[in-house]
Amino acid sequence: MSSGGGTLMLAETREAPAAAARAIAANATACRTLAGRLLKKPPRLVVTCARGSSDSAATYANYLIELTLGIVVASVGPSVSSIYGARLDMRDALFIAISQSGRSPDLLALAEAARHDGALTVAIVNDETSPLAATAEVVLGVQAGREQSVAATKSYLASLATILQLVATWRADKGLLDAVARLPDALEQAASAGWEAALPILARASNLYVVGRGVGYAAAQEAALKLKETSGLHAEALSAAEVMHGPLALAGPDFPVFAIGQDDAALPALRQLLTAVAAQGAPVITAAPGAGWPGLVLPVAAGQHPFVQPITTIQSFYGLVNAVAGARGRDPDRPLHLRKVTETV
């Protein structure tokens, strides 16, 4: 893609496969040790905590853990501790904090409370010298290295790789472990996917939905966030099921729908939704396996594990959103009113 090329964001996006490979290698022993502890003493629940792109990574972790391990996962807003001073009962829980910088005071406050209350605290973090890393009992570094663009890309994808590796090791699932080993190569292939056909629709849009279900909803959240912060495009991430409960009324010729799907039980319902959306005259963009989708269909790799597909989809999407930002006269490396490290309380 030529429009918007030459940015730090695009360069760092292309570093993601190597970052994922480093993270997988660096965390293998720690994941095995942590999995052993969790198998010996299973947590009564899992609590995740994150902000921004890391929050969509937490959504990915939530679905992954509930679908493969059957353990209830709660995503907790850090403000319950940092602002409201509420104490949550996290005894015998697994607490996972996800952050690129590891420096946001509200995440730190909740992580400290979780460890004080007897939770097993895990930090998935890029900066292993950060306060969050110092607070957590177990640190899984995502090994992305320095990220200069404000928009997080390689650190986000390496975080997803780390989450997938942890769950695959905990579950002792050979198929998932094999998928983890193949992930860097899959990301390399996804980085060269040709998604240019979606550029005209997104470049002229003012509003759109980004939809998905299950682990694909996490990818929808990340895609919507990147469209907002890099391109000034109002994109709302929704579960495909929620679109049917009212939001469907907005979809039309001037309100596109971007859908992300993976090859699992949610795919037929997603197809049904998009058929309804297209019937209303809304432009539809689909990144999902299989044939027969309405609207514009973007190429995705066939034969991938469903839990890998959202990761490779976002790898392909980053090249597209970089071009969208350029076409809309935006600099994705320096989004308006944003900075690299956001420290919320």
C-alpha cells in the first residue's frame, strides 16, 4: 500500500512476527512453571485488567480461557480500586494485568490489591523494568522492544501470542501448542495480505461498526480503536449479536459494517447478520474464512486454528489502517491529542 507508507507504525507492524517469536521463546519456561502451579491449584476465577489496546487483548484472554478451560473470567475496571477504593475478593484467583508500559497508576493499584488479597498475579508487559512488572509475582515479557509510534502494534500482537502460549501450555493442548509454534510464520504471511480494496470505503466513511464474536470480538475492538486513534474515524466495536438489538437500525449506505470472523461455531450467525446488513444497503467488508459472504471479502489465510485467526487478521489490518490514515490526511505515528504512555488514575 503506497498511501500512508513509510510510517513508524507500518515499520513496527512488520516487526511483529519477530517480536512474537521472541516472546514465545522467552516465555516458554515461565509458562510451563505457571501452568504447573495452576494445574496443581486451579484458580476459582480469573480476573483481567487492562486499558486501550491491552484491553482488547484482555478480551481475547477472557474468551480463550472460558472456551478452553471452563473457568469464569471477569474483566475488572481499575477504577474500582484506584478511584472508588473498593476491595474485591480475589482470594485464590488468577489476576492477569496486560500493559505495554506497565506504568498506569490505576492498573498498579488493582494489581497491588490483588496480590495483597492472595491472588496469583501475572503481568503481561513489554517493559519488564516497569512498576507493574515489579508488583506482579509472575512476569511474561512480550519482547516487542522499543515502540516509537503512538499506536501500539507489535507489542499488541506479541501480547496476544503470549496469551495464546500461556493458555495452550495450561491446557496442555497439542493442537494449540502447534499453532503457537507456527504463529510467527502465520503473522509473516498475514503482513503481506492485500487489503487495499477496502481503502476507498474506509477513507470516505464517517462512522462504522466493527463486529465479531468470541475471540473475533477482541480483534474487532482493536480494529475500531485503531481506526479512531490513527484515522479520526468513528468506529464502534460491537458483538455481532448485539448489533441485532438496536444498533442495526443505523447501518445503511453511509454507515459501513466491517466484520471479523474465525472458523468456529459463531460463523453462521455472523453470515446471517451481514446478509441483513447488506439488504439495508450498507457497505459490508468481511475478513473471515469461507465463501459466500456479502459485500467486499478480504483475503484471510485458510486452515488456521480459530484462535490464531484473530491475531493474523489484525496483522493484516494494520497495513490497511496505516493506509486509511494516510488517505485521510492523518499521521498514524502522532495521533491528535494522544501520547505513547497514558497514565490514568
